Amino acid sequence: MLPHRAFVLLSLLSLALATQLYRYGTDEGDQEIEFSSEPSAMSLDVPIIYFEETQNEIFISSNGLLSFGRPVSGSGIKDLDTERLSAIAVFYVPTSGGTIYYRATSSDNDLLNDLTDRIRRNFPRRDSTEFRALHAILVTWDAMTASDAKGVNEYQLALVTDGLSSYAVFLYNRIDWTTSDGRIAQAGLYYSDGRRQSMVNSGTVNIKELVNLSNNQKEGSYIFRISGSSPEDPRGSVEDDYTYNDYEPEYDPDENVRRPQHAADNCYLEGYMRPNCEFLELDLPLTAVDITAFIIKVIRQELALSAVPAADCPSDPYRYECPSECQFLGKMTEKLEQKFVQALRLEGHDRLSVCVFDFISSVLHFFYYAILFLFFSFFFCFN
């Protein structure tokens, strides 16, 4: 009896720990997609931004793949590391049965509010703190089977947008098998020019561990910002987390300028500031109030980033003994100029940016030397 009870307890524990999928099915307003070897096309009333490209149509495959722009035949499984596809692989592997549900909604407040909370909680240092989900797409692969494996797989993909940014949420409730017809399941985010991010253990039998791992607080769930030039992981933009093999740089047809490959490494090019690449919003034409607010915002951030704890600095930093990290005032003016001019250029005002650059540069250097003058005057007067 004891082994039997232990088995029951372990079974109940595994069910309790299983990732909770969002409610799905025809009772929830989902459309049931007939199981087929060929993908089903869905037009999007609200577009999704994927790798900086607006997508108005998706193709849902029973093989656990959602592609953009064109269908991916289900007759043969592709090697996603070598194929040039714009697709999201949730659990891409041959299947022999199961049910797929699809829902697109702008009115399911429970779903939208939960997705909003997920994104705000997992991306607190980005513009996501003000993100509010306006539209969501929910695709559920329920009780998926393989002809040569036992058990079923259950997983879900949610795509959510506020009209500007888009996110993908992967949810894995159950994975009983990983291999079918000699192919091991693949998972990840892929773009047609070769940029991609593979999920952990993709293409190996250990992909089964997706139900136990996570990149956020909930096991079996994974969330990514997908509207930028590369997928963004809430744990941070670590170079080694991404795979950019065979990436062909794109060029703007109107400008012979290479597009940035990594958002976190090219903050200035994309209008973001380090370290968390907070977006710089400038509404032109600029007023004196706008310029002042911008300067204050950047100065506050530079002070917070560049200042070294007092214990690490000599008492008098102007006797050429202070570490370079403490002498941030001069560097701050240079950084401010770069950021301000770059933000203006993003708006297409190159001539204006030159004028503003000269003006801001003069003002900043005036205040810089004025502060130095007052400091030394105060120092000599009281010593």
C-alpha cells in the first residue's frame, strides 16, 4: 500500500506543479482548427510586430509551429537552424493527432490583464512598465500525439501587443515525448535573415525539461519581447544567450547604413540609453521646457550610473587622485550631447540637431566651467 500511496502523492504533486495554461476551448470562444498536415492561415485584425516587421497573417501548424508571411509545409520537418524562416517554434516535431485551438481577442479582460501583469513584472526596466495589452492571440496545442511514441504533449503560445511592442509567452503544461519519426523537437524564435534564439535544449531529448525550466518566476513558462531587432529575454541581454550564425546584415534601401544587430549593444543607434536602454521620447518642435526636461532626465540618470560610493573616492577629487569613474562631470556633458543629437536625428532633423548641438554644447560647457570656478573659489576662500 505504501508504494501505491507514494505513487499517488507524486502524481498529485506533479499535477500541482504543472504549468497552468490559459483557459482554452470552444467554451472560451476558441476556434477549433482541424488537425491537418498543412498549416491553417489566420488573418490578423491587429498586427503583431516580429523582429521589427509588421505581420498581418500567421500560419498555424499541427506540428507546433507558427509562421509569418508564408506557410511551412507539414510534409517534412525543417532544420530551423539552417532554414530561413520567420516563425515561432513552440514544439516543432511531427505529430499524428491532437486538437489545436485559436483565439484572437481584444475583449478578454482576464487574459489581457494577466498578460499585462506578466510583462510588467518581468520587464521592469524597460518601457514595459507602462505596457497595457490591447490585443492577444492564443494558440493551444492540446493532447498532441506521435505515431511512434506514448503519451501526449500540451503547450500554448500567447502573442500580445499594445500596438507598439509585441511579446511572446510560451507555456508548457505537459511533455511526454520529444521524438517522432526520427526527429527531435525544436523550439525558439526564428527570422528569415538568420537571426534566431533557440530555446534551451532545443533539438535534444532534454527539451522535455521545458516543463521544469523558465526564464521568469513560473516554471514551464517563457516570455520574450519579440518586436525589437532581436528577442529580448527578461533576464537580460546576454550576448551568449543568442545565436546569430549566418546572419546577413540588412541595409536601408534609402540609406547606406547598416542596421544594428543587437539592440542592447547599439542603444544610441536605436534611440535608447544605457544601461537599460530606456527609450528617449522627443516631440518636435522642441520648446525650452522640453530641452530642460530632457537635460534633467539625462543628468539624473548619469549621476545615478556614474557616481561611485563616497568610500571609494578621496576626500578631494580635484587633486588628481580620484579614480576616473568619479570624475564624471566632464564625461556627462559629452554623453548628453551624443544622446540629445542622436535623439534628434532619429526624428529626421539633422540640420536642427547641429544647431541644437552647438547651443547645448555651449550651455553645458558654460555650466561645467562655472561649477568648477565656484568650487575652487569656495575652496580657496575657506582654506
